[in-house]
Amino acid sequence: MDIIHICDLEVFFRVGVPDSERARPQPLQIDIRMEHDFARAAATDDLRETIDYFAVSQRVLKFGEEQQWKLIEKLADDLAQMILNEFGPQKVRVEVKKFIIRESKYVSVAVERF
């Protein structure tokens, strides 16, 4: 299976257990790996035969508008389900990176959905 990878897409979403943490959007990075057979796209040079990664990235950027989550686990699952439903990869892996612990580079959660 072929892979389309959107690496470290920066978004600003409201996420966190305490209300104060969700009071304003915070920076997160989203890593998305979509498995899809794009042999026909390679043969035909036709965008309709693959997954439009620009469209995926724009949809993810807007995904957090008017929404909030307590857990990045729920956010990762919601993103994965949306990508599967709207863009049709055979498999998707979504990793959400949160920069909340000063002493660490980041904390992340990853989910894979089919």
C-alpha cells in the first residue's frame, strides 16, 4: 500500500482537561499518514485517482473551529474518523502532539483506524 504523509501540520485547537486550558486555542501539531493505492494516479497523473492532501490539510485546519476536546485521544480519534469518512483512505494514522509539559519536547497520542 502507498502512503501519503502530512507531517506536523500546525493547528490551533481548544483542548485540555481543565476549563482554563480550553479557554483559548493552543498550538498542536498533527501528523497524518494515509494508506491508499495511488498506482492509477501515478499512471494517469490525475488527482481524482488519489487523495488530495491539500484538501485534507485544509479540512483538518478548520476541524477545530467551534469545537473543543478534553483529551487529545478523543481529538485524534475524531480526526481519524473524519479523514476515513470524507477522503476514503484504506487506513489512517493520526498523531496529535501537544506542547504542555515544559520539561518535554511534546506529549503525543497516535491512533490507527481502518
